[in-house]
Amino acid sequence: MPRKRGDVEKGLLNKGFRGREGDHHYYNYFNTQGKKTAVFTKTSHSHTEISKGLISLMAKQCKVPKQTFEQLVDCPLSQLQYEGLLIEGGHVSPLSP
């Protein structure tokens, strides 16, 4: 089922992603200490809905399975939980004390 682009973008922004403009809307993940990571995704300016296929691609870019990505943008998965998954997967460095 397609998702509204605005809802997905809002969910990302609420979970530590920061947006920047370009030929697409780019979103980089900043950890809970405010440091930019290599995790990113993007959405298109031209589409108001994001297809299932693109949601799967965004999940891959964000280093989680599609179901986990949907939980991230729908809010059941907190930023701390997401960051824990990224750390476990070796995609971001553990938080420094």
C-alpha cells in the first residue's frame, strides 16, 4: 500500500533525521548525540505518495527491514531503539560516554 510522502518525511524528522533540499529531499540520520552518520534516504519532489517498492528501497538505505522502517515512521519504534539496531548492525558507532 502506498504511503503519503509527507507522513513518511514527518516520521523521519521525528526520529533523528534532518532534511536538506536538492534535486530530491535528502534525509541524513543524526545520532542522539547530534552527530551526522552515513545513514540516509531521500524522497522525490514530484510524487505525493511513495510506492511499496520505494518504501522497501528507503528501508534498505536506512539499514533496516521494510517492516522495521514502517514502525520507525509510524512511531512504535523510538529513535533510541532504531539507533540500537544501527549499532548492532555495525552501521553507526556506539555512543560515546
